[in-house]
Amino acid sequence: MNFQTQTSKAVSNVLLRHSLTIFVLLIGAQVAYSFQNTIVGVVIDVNSKTGEQQRMAMQIAAQRFNNYSQNHYINLFFRDSGGIPLQAASSAEELIIKKKVEVILVMGTWQEATLVADQGNSAQIPIISFSSPPMTPPASMQHRWPFLIQMAKDQAAQINCIADIIHEFNWRKVIAIYEDNPYSGDSEMLSLFSEALQKGDSQIEKRLVLPSFTSLSDPKGFVLTELLKLLPLQSRVFVVLQATFPMITHLFREAKKIGLLGKDSAWIMNEGITSMLDFANKSVLSSMEGALGIKTYYSTSSLSYKQLQEDFQTEHAKPGSDALQAYDSVTLITKALERMNGKSSNSRVFLEKLLSSDFNGLSGNIRFKDGHLFNTPVLRVINVVNKEYKELDFWTPKFKFGKSLKILKDRETKDDYATNISLGPVVWPGGLTSAGPKGWKLPTNAEPLKVAIPINPAFENFLKEGPPKKYDGFCIRLFLEIIKILSDKYGDIPYEFESFNESYDKLLLNVITKSHDAIVGDLTILANRSKDVSFTQPYTDSSLSVIFPIETEGSMWLFMKPFSWEMWLATICILIYTMFTLWFLEHEFNPDFGGPLENQISTTLWFAFSSLFFAHRERIRSNSARVAVGAWLFLVFVINSSYTANLSSMLTVKRWSRRDIEWLKQNKLSVGCENQSSFVKNYMIDVYKFHPNQIINVHGEHDIIDKFKSKKMHALFFESPYERVFLNKYPRDYTAITAAYKFGGLGFAFQKGSPMAKEFSEAILELAENGKLKSLEEQWLTPPQCSNSNCSPETEGLALSNFWILYVMCAFICTICVVLSASSQT
């Protein structure tokens, strides 16, 4: 009985245990059936600061999803790429073969992403990349890697934002600094940056390429050596496009030591560097004081962000934009899984669900077009101040800078493209706050502005040298006025002159080779010269003129030309009318006008005509006749004086109307050209088609006069500024005609892209506006030796319109005298 009871209990216990086991298995099978397990591979540089944040953010996102999801479960498998593309590709292959991952997140360089994308194409699984090339069209990449999803930040927007900052402060030259990474698209990034700068007439003066930090045995010493090479350069705008955090630390510390973070300097950092400031210590931020940076804008007011921030704070960190983007990548996968309806095994459907996602993530709106993230990037300009950074203005590609997002949205609503909002206020390196730094190095006593002076101008009015090495002239006085303006603006600007007796084309090589900073002189601005140097605003215009010696007119009818034909006709008429008046008033009472009618007429005519030249013999008896003769004599005095003056002028007038360039070529006459003006000689040969044998070189004012007087030269081709000086000195001996061709004017030359050229140009405009430039021209180039009217090229005959009132008055007085005499006789 006891045995049977014991046996029954044993059997019951065995059955119970089996039943429980079967129940547990059934529950497990049910759970396994109800949850879809998705394996996600992540290829990341786990040893980097950015990689640590990205890994933490993805783990938090996966954990939150797994906690509330009733259908899906995500497993994250991390593999270290080490920043090496081949290692990243090997890690991706392992995840695909051994872990059977359904999607891979690759967070590294573009070259890593392309190699992993090739693995994705072979296995037909989606690859989500956090990098992309700056310039390659998305459509071509989608065709090559159909399973690649680019969840990358817009590099082109970042580059354009930096370029807009540079254009905002009118900086013309910048120095691009980046740490060499053989696995990233440095060349495309630099090309994009160069193009963006050129839109605002700026350029990269130098590219400082730093080797990979891990390859340097003495990074501190190497960085210092490379930065010392930048000291001679004029630019003080530094743009750090790409660098690791250890390299950034050494870069700014050494730059501050040697004075590259002074009041003249500006430093701008790209997004990749700015994102690392969240975990930079105070000493590093202290060396970066005054630097600007850009970062992707994201809202910090959402509940999800605050929860993520709390989780990060427990790890003594703060989530940056890279962490938010990593968080959103896991969210992208979870939202696609929720819309899969249990079909996660279909990779193409999974890819379509990923690409059709549209939601607001922590890093912004997540939406795709042609396989890449498609949204309007909103960037934020930051300023490193007081060992931390503060956020300044917002920036969008369309409307540029704005103090708030509301302002940018209002401008978008109004479609307002014209409003220009300045960036700031900014605290710059050296504590400068009043205005933006110049961005270029000012001359110092140790390194003064080196100015080349040509001492062989056509006229000493422009430049002259006196002992001991004293220089004067229009160009020197203008230069000193400009230096005075710039000194008031920036402080003392040291300079030193060095004279050269050589052609201007050779002298330009001194500026091109950078042995001198500038050329101050009568330098003509030409297109081919502008390719190699930067010219200032022209201080005077310039065109081509032709100078001829004056010759007297030899016409046999020259004596008739002082008066126009109307004037001669009116004079003859008034003479006859005056004669008739005298005859009527005198022939009855005055025996001098008596006798036969023929004698009366001849005597009266002789009386009227002879009064033009000398006193008449006949006496006038009536008062009326005296009045008429008085009016006639006044008219005679004016006519005689005017005729004499105009005839004297015409005796020395030039025959300019028959002398021009065609006349010179047809007669194959010799023409002169200043031997320093090689481009003028080329114009004469190439444009005007003069034979080279017709052209003779002249040098200086005295040589010109000698060749004209000796008839060795019949005309001289001169630039208009020299022509004005020459004719001002010899107004009665030479004249000029203006050719059709114009040049760019006369100006000063600086090294290509030099900011000093812009400063000098603004000063020249200021001098032109306040009248000082005109005063200098009148003092040195065209002193008042003759006026334009006295140096007129042609003297015209006097017209009746100048004297008609005298003729009318004389005729009127004669008529009144006749009427009064006739009325008294009746």
C-alpha cells in the first residue's frame, strides 16, 4: 500500500515537471513567435570621442524601443573600424556572414561608407551612412549603390556658411587648415570651399596640410614649425576645415603662443570640429578664445531630448549633434520596422520603408530624396568666449544670417531676399569687440610696406627723385595722403621706398615675385597685368591721344575769315546806310559834300569808308550828322578791334582738321612712342596697323621737343594723362586728338589679392569725394598756365549774333536823325 502510494506520488511529480517544462516551452515559443528580432550592425570608430557619444546614443534609442515595443526587438552589434576603410569593410562582411544583420550603420569617412556599401550591394541589405562626398550628385550614387542611404550632414551647406561669414567681413584671402586623412574627400571639400569663396571675390592664399596626428612623433613641435611658416603671409583669416580633437588642441595652443590669435586674426571652425567642443576642457577652450564655429541647429526643448540629456549626464557627458543623429538613425530603423507588418526578411521592402520615412527627429526632420537626407539645413554660428561657447545667429542657404528662426521664417514668408542682417555681436581673438578684425597683417617697423618707385616717368610731374633719395611728385603726394587716411584708421603704417630705373613690365615682376609689396607710380591698368597683380581704383582716367605740332594756316582768303559772311554783309549794308544818312544831312548845307551829284556820293562814301581806318578830312556841320557819325564811329571801333584780334589768332591756328591717324599712315610719316609704354607700341602696330619702321622711341620731355623741332617725328602717341601735362606746358606749339581706345586708367599695383589694394582704393575714392585728389591734379599735373579756352584747337569767324545790337542801334540812330532833319525842313 505504502509502495503503491509512493509510486503514485513519484509518477505524479514526473508528470508535473514535464507538464511545466512543456508549458514553459509553449510560452517561450509564443513569445518568440510574437516578437520579431532585428539584428543591426554598427561599424564605428569606438575609440574616438565622437564614436563614444554615437554608441551611447544608439544604445539608449534601442533600449527605449525594446522597452515599449510589443512586436519587434532590436539587437545592436558594434564593430570597431579604427577609421580604416579596409577594416570597416572586413567588419561589415563579418556582420553580414556571421551575425546575419539586416541593416548596417556605418559612421566614418566616405571611403569607409563606399566599401561597406559595396558589401551591402552584394548581400542586398540597406547601408545607412553618416558621411557623403561634398560634390558628387546623389542620383549617380544611388545608381551605383542602390542599397545605400545617406543620412549625412550637408557638407556643402557648411562650406557655404563659412564662406558667407568670410564675405560678411569682406576678407579677401584665407588660409585653409586641415588634417590629412587619406580616407576622406579632402580634394572635393577644398574645391567646394574655393568655389564658394570665389563667389564673393575671395580666395585661398595657402593650404596648411597637417599629417595624421597618430603619425607624428612630436606633434607639438611639428605644428609649431608649420604655423611659423604662416607668419610671413599677409592673411590672418584661418579656416580649420578638418582635424581630430588632439590636433585641434595643439593647433590653437601653438597658434596663440606665436601671436596668430591677435586682434588682426579670425579663426573659423567647421562642424566636425565644433561638435567636439562639448567635451573639451577649459584649458583647450581658453586657447580658442574668440574663434567662430558652425554647428547644426537642433531643438533642445523636446521631451525626448531632455530624457536623452539626462541619460548622458549620468555618464558625465552632453549629447552633441553627432549623438542626436546616431539616435535618429536607430529611430529610423524602428519606425520602418513598425510599418513592415512582420516582413522584415524582405530587404527591398525594408529599404523602401526606410527611404519613405518622414518624421521629426532630435537632429531635425528625417526625410529622404534620391537616397540622401533631404531637408533645409539650419546652422548656428557659435563663438568661443570665457572658456565656453555661446550661440550667435542662425543661417540658412536661402536667407543667410538671422537673429532667430522666426526672423528667417518671416523672411521666407515675405520672400525677402534683400534684407541683409549682419553677424554678431562677436568677441574676436584678442578681445576685439567693436568691429570685425581686418583679417590681414598690417605693416610693422620690423616688416614695413615695401614700395617700388619707377624713377623714369615721362614727366617729373608724376614722380621725381632728389638727393638724397627724396621723392616727390603727384604719385608720392597721393600715396602720402592715402597713408594718412589709413593711419587714422589703423594706426601708423611704416613704409620704405626703393627706386628702379627699368620698364614697368619688369618692375611688375618685383610684385609678382613678392620681393616688393606695391608699386607707386604712373602705372597703367591693363587686363593682362590684372591677372598677376591687384590694382587700386584708378586715380585718373587714361586713353590714347595723338599729339601734333601746330602749323599756321596758309589760305589766300584768310583775311576774310575773321568775320562770317552775315557779318560782312551787315557791315556793307550799314556802311551804305550811314553814307546815305550823311549825304541827306550834309549835302545842302556843307560845301564839303556839295557839287555835282557824283561828287556828293563819292565824297560821302569815302568819308564813311575812311573812318574805318583813320580820321576824315571833311568837316561835319549839322548836329544830326554829328550824332549819326558818333554812332557809326563807335560801331567802327568795335568792328575794327574784333577783326584785328580774330585775325591775329587765326594766323597761328593749327590745321588739325586735315591731320589724323589715317593721314599719318597714308603718308607713311614717322610717329613717336614713349619707350617705356610697350603696350602703346603694340596698340599702334596691332590695332592701328602702323608699320614698325614708322615708330620711333622717345624718352622724356626734352627728347620729344627735340624730335618735333628736327622734324624726325610728325606725331606722338601718348596716354591722355601725359597729353594733358604736355599740352599744359606747350599750349601754343602743340595740339592733340583723342583716339578711340581707352585703358583702365592709372593706379598703384599690389600683390595679387592683397587687402591693401582694397584699402588704397577706398582711400582714393575718399580723396576724390572730398576734393583733395582734384587739388593734387591741379597742383602737379595741370597747373593754371593756360585755360581750355585759350588752348582751343580752332578759332572760328565772328558771327552777326555777337554784334547785331550795335548794327541795329547805329541804323536806328541814323534813321532818327534823318526823320528829325526832314521834319525841321518842312
